[in-house]
Amino acid sequence: MRIDMPAASRCHPADAVLPVVIVVDDEASMRAALKRVLRAAGFAVECYASGKEFFAHAKLDRPGCVILDVGMPEMNGLEIQTRLNLDGARIPVIFLTGSADIPIAVAAMREGAADFIEKPFENELLVARVRTVIERDRPRLSAEEQRQEVLSRIRSLTRREHSVMDLIVAGKTSKEIARSLGCSHRTVEVHRGHLMAKMLATTLADLVRMRLSAGSQTS
């Protein structure tokens, strides 16, 4: 690794506008070196000395990735990855590994890790691999942003509008919805007009696609 090891300094929370690289490594010199290299490459960087500190402070719903050292005391890299998976975190993970730990890194990739990088490594290689992992994750982030926007629209609906929408998505006609809800056909049409406007849906097909994309998390 072609970098000087400056005296350890605390890495402060990153600028949220930039893709963030979150480094979790128990070696202060490695954290400081990675911070310098990655910031020079245009990334925001956050550093944590342990899994406990990482889970206490890191925000994972941002574009970026996590760099984990395989071997750390208390909570090692694989244990951190396991907890991320259990928590449903989708941020990509890159492992730093020595040659003796390659089987562990391969196992980590089977569990969903995006990449692993062997030590020692060149700065350019590290930066290139980080960029690749973040770019590869952008379509998922875009889809999730769209889903969150749809959820926001759904949450703006009244209870009755929500009921009408769910019955539309279930394939019911306006007359069937009126019978189900105990109201007039005209009332159903009014509710449908309101919910279509709130959902920014130009067609019923648009409404159905949006409702299905939101999944079950609509409250």
C-alpha cells in the first residue's frame, strides 16, 4: 500500500452530498491513511474503530459503501456483515483481507459482500474498486428513492382513499368497490379522482404499478 501512515486523527461525519465510504478498522494508522486517500479521490469518509461504534453512529441509507477489516477484536468483519444482513442494510460491503484470510473473504462474498481487496494494495486499485462498487449500487438506490417517494404519496391518502386504492389494485370495479365500502358509485369516483391526483398517477396502470412497488410498508 503506497501511502504514508500519518498520525491518527478522528474522522468526522461526512458530507452527505458525496458518496460516503465508511471505514471500520481497529488500527488507527490504517483508518487515517484510508481517510486521506479516499478523500483525495473525492469521497466523503467516516471512520470507526469498532463494530460497536459503527452501529451506534453510522447512517447507512446513503450512496456509498462500507470497508470492513476482516480481523478485529470484539466484533470482526464477518460478524458486522451478519448483523448488517439481519438488519436489512443494503449498503455494499468491501472487505480488507490479508492473504491468510482469503477463504473468509470468499465466504463473506457468498453472504453478499460486494468485493474484497487483499493487503497490501495500491491506492489506485483501492479507489477504482470503491468506485466500481458504488456505481454498481446506483440502480438499487434509484429504485429505492422512487419507492420512498411512492410511500410518501400513499401516506398522504385518507383512510377511505387508501381503501379505494387497495380495492382498485385487487381488480375491483367502481360498482364493486361501492358495494364493498357501503357507499355510492359517485362517492367512489370522487375518492378515485382524489387519490389519482395525490399519487400523480395518470392511468390506473400507473396506480397499480406504484402500489405494487411500495410493497406492504405503507403505514
